[in-house]
Amino acid sequence: MSDTETLGARLAHAIAAKDESALRALLADDVDFRGLTPGRTWEGSGPDEVVQTVLGSWFEPHDEIERVVDVTERDDVADTSHVSYRFDLRTPGGSFVAEQQAYYRGGQTIEHLRVMCSGFRPR
């Protein structure tokens, strides 16, 4: 990961690495977060709530994110950026793939974050 990567690409890689410090550093102190996973919606404000949701609930300690696949960014829509990415995962239940779409706003840090996840799908 390089400093020239966008916030979106850095977000994908921080999640894949399960790097709490890197994820927290990408988020503004008052980040407004909403997430959608199969069967549940999530909300939070502040880096600690986002980190707890993403790395404490969406991915369990035994879930191994083997690699990030296909980080794709699109042109901004006014002040909102978009990144999508897929993870190859291994859990005690087998091999899976998950895709997330993230929309975010911010300058040096992410101030507004919306993430939608496909859930873990069998590979």
C-alpha cells in the first residue's frame, strides 16, 4: 500500500489486513457510518464504532482474508467517491468470496462512509 493510493483503496487494504490502526487512521473523528449486510443494517459514528463493526462483527477473528481482489474505483459523483473490492476468505466453514461497495466523502480522512456487502458467498 502506498501513500498515493486513494482513501478508497487504502480502506479496502486496511480491512483486508484487519489492521485496526490503519482503518482508524483513515476515518475522521466524527465519521458518519452506515452499513448493509445480508439481513442487517449497521450504524455508527466515530472510528471506534466503525472498527468494531467492520473488524469485530463483519469479520470474526478466525476469518482469514486471504487476498483482496479487484479493487475498482469509479469517477466521483460530485463530492462522493466510490470503491468496490472483493475478498477471498477462508473460515472454519470453507472458502468464500465477499464483495463490498463503499461510497465515501472526505479530504484527508473519510467523513461519510456507506458500505454494502454481499455477505460471504461460497467459492
